[in-house]
Amino acid sequence: MRESSPIIEGLSDRLQAVREAVARAARQAGRPPDDIRIIAVSKTVPAEAIRAAHAAGQTDFGESYAQEAAAKMDALADLPLTWHFIGPLQSNKTRLVAERFDWVHSVDRARIAERLAAQRPEGLPPLQVCLQVNVSGETTKSGVGPDELAALAGVVSRLDRLRLRGLMAIPEPTDDVSLQHRRFATVRGLAERLRAGGVPVDTLSMGMSDDLASAVAEGATLVRVGRAIFGARPPAA
Ligand SMILES: *Cc1c(COP(=O)(O)O)cnc(C)c1O
């Protein structure tokens, strides 16, 4: 392990600071801090930094690019890690996700869900699924619209190689804290509506480095944190 790597230097301190920020937000919301799991978003981050994060107590990792992730999984096969796919999901990438990941957060159409179900290997537990919802209207394109959510949840619930767990959202970035709260409250309301309709979802995947306190206040159970743990990423190619 290269102790001098800038990603690894200070990593356990940054991880601890994120844990404290999540715990503080939870206490302020009157929630048990243990109800919120931190996913360290390790896209573009080398395997040795993931290994260092694991040594500092982190077990859940989020990746956006299936092939990049698979190479790191191979390098880290000796560690008991939980892998979350959080990136945009094209049809030609579903097999790798179905075969290698534990969770997928970005299912937003039936065709993708059906492919994941067909491709999930029999020897593995069901793939844990969150449906990505678009709560920012026209400003973002990915995610199922709130009006189509119940139908998609119905499809996913009937696929037995998938286990529907909840909702994921990526609201538009904003410094406006009250807008952050409104967006995350919308996600919470959509999950409540699903539960009222008999779909037993227990997971809200929402909140990133810059808005995790608002997300925790509105009920997040999984927060996806990249830069606050690993530092700034190189600009996307
Ligand atoms: C990159 C990414 C994150 C992490 O974002 P940070 O701002 O680095 O915390 C979270 N969720 C998704 C879907 C991402 O693509």
C-alpha cells in the first residue's frame, strides 16, 4: 500500500468526519444514527484507497462504471465488501451489474429490471434494488417520473431475482437548503405512498457530500458520499 498517496492520506479522518456529520444530522432529526448507512462512492478511486477505507471500518462502496468496478472487485476479492451500482444503467451493462453487485440504485425502467432479473445468477441472493426517481422535473432526465413510479414498483416486485428495497434520487445540485429539503421530502412522500399501496419499501438512498444533512433530516437510510471521503475526483473524461 502506498502510504504517501494523497487519496489515502487523511482518509480515515475524512471518513470519521463524515460519520460524525451523519450522526449529528440524525440526532438533530431525532433519528438513531445507526439507521443511516454510509456508502463510500469510489468511482475513479483506485483499489488501494478502497482497501484503506475498509481498514478504517468502511464496508459499503458505490460505483458508477461497471467495468471499472469489476476490475477493482477482482483486486479486492479477499475483502468482505458490499458493492452498490449507482450509475446510469444501459441495457448492455446489465449483465455485469447483475453478476457482480449486491445492490443497484439506478433502476428507472421495466426493461432494465427484467434484464437484471434474467441475468442474476441463481447462486447469488436476489439483487437489492432501488428505483431512481426524478424529483427535479425537467432539469434532470434520468429517473422514473413520480406518476410512473407505482407501475414500475409493481413490475419490480414481481421479479423474484430482484428484491425491491426503496427509492434513490439525485436532486439538482443547489446551495438552497430549503430546496434540498423539499426535494428529499418529495422522495420520502413517494416511498410512503408506495407503502400505503402495499409495497413494503424500507430504503431511501439520498444525500451526497454537499447535501447529506438535508437528506438525513428527511429520512435517508443510505447516503452516497464520494468527495467528502476520497477528495475531489479528476474531471470526467
Ligand atoms: C458521484 C456520485 C455520488 C457522490 O457524489 P459526491 O458529491 O462525490 O459525494 C453519489 N451518488 C451518485 C449517483 C453519484 O454518481
